[in-house]
Amino acid sequence: MKIKHVISLLEELAPLSYSESFDNTGLLVGDANAAVSGILITLDTLEDVVDEAIEKNCNLIVSFHPIVFSGLKKLTGKTYVERVVQKAIKNDIAIFSNHTALDNSWNGVNAIICEKLGLQNRKILLPQSETIKKLITFVPSKDAENVRNALFSAGAGTIGNYENCSFNIKGNGSFKGNEAANPVIGKKGEIHFEEEIQIGVTFEKHLQNEILKALFIAHPYEEVAYEITTLENLNQHLGMGMIGELKTPMDETEFLHFIKTTMQTDCVRYSPLLKKQIKRVAVLGGSGSFAIPNAKSAGADVFISADFKYHDFFKAENTLLLADIGHYESEQFTKDLLHSFLKKKMTNFAPSLSASRVLLSQINTNPISYL
């Protein structure tokens, strides 16, 4: 199994096309065509994590946070970032990061927080826009079912909890092939009218190549007429943060103790208590102060995230409880998610690389301690 195959599996969980524009995701160091000897999962790639990979004979590090975030102009070893990259290159170790792609995934960072807290009826807090596309194509009536099914098999026509969704309009198409044409229907040099079906399907943007491949294979025409547009609809299954509900409401103080224990944090910073029950809970792993207005508008009783500044706590404005549990603490279970996902995938699809070679890093990369 090659590194590029592992990346393909990881993109099933979190397609890189949904990374935020400011981010640096993907294969950061290494050769995608190298054979995999072992995979080490970590939250951060530090020097001792690379040492651990060397010791355990893992030549691929899957790191949630990208070690290279902004551009590197030098590799002299003066910073920890440069030293990590140097050591990885020297030892033929690849480094892959999916960061905000996993943040935006329905089954990613925020889903695992919701799972730990036992939240039900989950929804995306900040749904992404311009991630849904629409394909329109024109097919002879007798071939419409075959083309539709091919598009469905490639992932088109899935909307929320529904599959095989399409819109179909009957009409007449016309065309005239020139001398170089090889028409399936009609004769070159003559105008031909054909009863056709206009098929319309929506799909998520990361599937576009596969959708078009399926269309071209299934469509009978030599020249396939189609158009693709990007929709402004919000994607309800893709985006930052989540909001859900506790099965049983809790008192504020009880809830703060609950998240302190459940999220295994030594410190919870919170805004003034409001003397009300906690039922609707919004979460966003990592730095989430930008989503405070969204948590408010979603009717959250509490918003759990990290890296709130002093003035961010004023934004609670007596409408919800803000709880800062720490950056590392809010994302710490992400590596368990990646580890579990890859082990399952390896068992099903890569028997040549034993699932036992997918290892969880034993190094705590949290740079913050509490007294």
C-alpha cells in the first residue's frame, strides 16, 4: 500500500477540498508513491513525535495540525518547524495533515465532541456555502435511466437523508454533425431531432471528477452536452461546529463539572452564570470565538470552544454561557477518531498492511500546563 492510497482513504472521511482557504492541508512532506511501513497518528508533529515514528518504523505521520502552516523560506534548523521537517526528510518520513477539512466534516472533530458529551439531534453550527453543485445534461429518452443510475452510483442526487434525487424534463434536442463527426443517432451533415430527457442532479463538489467520468461512460452521444453550476445553498452536513441537545438538562454548575471531567481538562474558563438549565449545547473544536454569534442565533444555552480572549467573554451578553476548555483539550479525541477510522479501513481494504501498523502516538503534545 502506498501513501497516496492512505490519503485517499482519509479523504473519504474529510475531503481536502473542504479545507478553509487559510489552511495548509494535504501531504506536507514526503513522496506520495512511497510504500507504507507504518502509520503514526498524532495531534501535532513535534520532534519527539518524529523520533517515535522512527522507533516504531512508521514512515507516515498523520497529524491533525499541519507542521508547515505558513511558508518556509529556510531550512536551517533554527525553529522547531524547520527541525521537524529536516528530521522527517532525513528519515524518509511523510507528514500528512487534514486539519480544517476534518473540522468541517460531518463525522469529524466536532462530531467526536458531541459523542463524548452525549448530544442528540446534531446540526452543523456554521454550514458551508458554495459546496453543492448542479449538473444538467440531455439524454435520449431510451438511455435516461441508465445515465441517471450511473450518476447516482457516482454519488450524485444525494440530499440530506435522501438518495437518487433528480429532476427530469421531456423535450426535443437537435444537432447536425459535420464531416468529422461520428453520430450515434442520425446522419452526418443532416439536422436530426431526438426526443430527450433533461436530467438535473446536485452533488457535493469533491465528487465532480467522478460524476463527470460516470456521465461520459454512460452517455451514448459522441459529444455530451452538459452544464455545471455552483449553488449558494448552505450545506447542512458540512461546516464548522455543531449544536445538539443533552438527553437530560443540567444545572449550569453541574454541566461545567461534567465537561471538565468528560473533556479531561484541568481548567474551564467561563462567562457569568445565568441561573438556567443547560439543554442546547454548541461546540467547536479549537479556536472558536468567531462562532459566538452563530451559537447565540442557534439558541444555544452554552458554547464550548477554546482560546477565548478577555473581551470575548463579554460577547455572552447574558444570553448564553461561554466555556473555554482549552485548545488541546477540545481536539484531543481527534487522533482517536483518525486512529479508529484508519484501522477499520485497513482491515477492510488493505490486508497487505496490517491494521496493527496503524499506531496512536503516545506523546502528549499539549504545550500548555496549568498550576
